[in-house]
Amino acid sequence: MRPVRPVCHDVGVTPAFYTPEELARLLRVSEETIRRKCRKKEIEARKLGRVWRIPREEALKLVGDEAALQQAGGPA
């Protein structure tokens, strides 16, 4: 398994988008589960090339905790 790299590397900056890997780690599900939900439109997401990005607002709905969400956006 490759290391999870956050979308935003600046400390103290809240990212506008999250990766499926970041959300999977927070929700304790597989990355493929998040990608599958993106494909089925169960999660609002955008695909940029071959990579899914989940907007911050959607990630907050899924995680339900601002502090946990900010932790996902910090350096890994």
C-alpha cells in the first residue's frame, strides 16, 4: 500500500478537496469503497483525469467532525 499524500501540503490551510485515500483512512473503509461510491454518485465528487476529488463540504458531511477533517488535510 502506498503512503497517503494529502492534497494540501501547507500547514494551517484547509484543502478545498480531499482524496479517496484521505476519506477512507478517516472513515476506516477501503479506498475502493470510496471510489465506488463516487462512481455511483453516492458521494458528490469530481474526477480530474484519473483521480477523484471530494469537495470539502461533502467530506465534512461524511466525517461529521471538523477536527478530524482538518487532521486528514494535514501533512502525513
